[in-house]
Amino acid sequence: MSASTPSPATMPWTVQQRLQEYVRAMKLAEIIYQDPNGQVYVVHGVIRDVLSRAGRDFVVVGKGQVVAADHIMMIDGQRLTKE
């Protein structure tokens, strides 16, 4: 993949900026995500970090829970995914 063509698992820049705002503010967030098996989870915690590893983006919540960014559906009632 070239720098101008992000992989499907890489977040758009606007989403990265939004998540970085949560990291800076250390604000409690409600995160709704879906695991690879289709199970939906709701987590309440502070977004501690946004990581990129092996071409994928991840969000670190609370005391170290790591969630793949492409599995996050909503944060504080606002959709991250288009579905």
C-alpha cells in the first residue's frame, strides 16, 4: 500500500484526530465495538492511546484494554463506521 492509499484497517485522518482529542482530554468515553465473532460490547473508559501496528490501528482504553479501531462502531453516541 502506498501512503496515499490507506489499508482498510487504517483510520481516516479525521477519525485519528477525533481519537487524539479524547487522549489529550483524558475524558471518559462510551465505546461500542464489535468483536470478530460479531458480538457487540459497550466499554466505559478513558482512551489512553491510539496505536498503529502491522498496518492496523488500535485504541487503548482504561487500564490497557486494546480494541481494533476498525471494530469500533460508536464513541459517545457518534458513529465512527459508515454502516
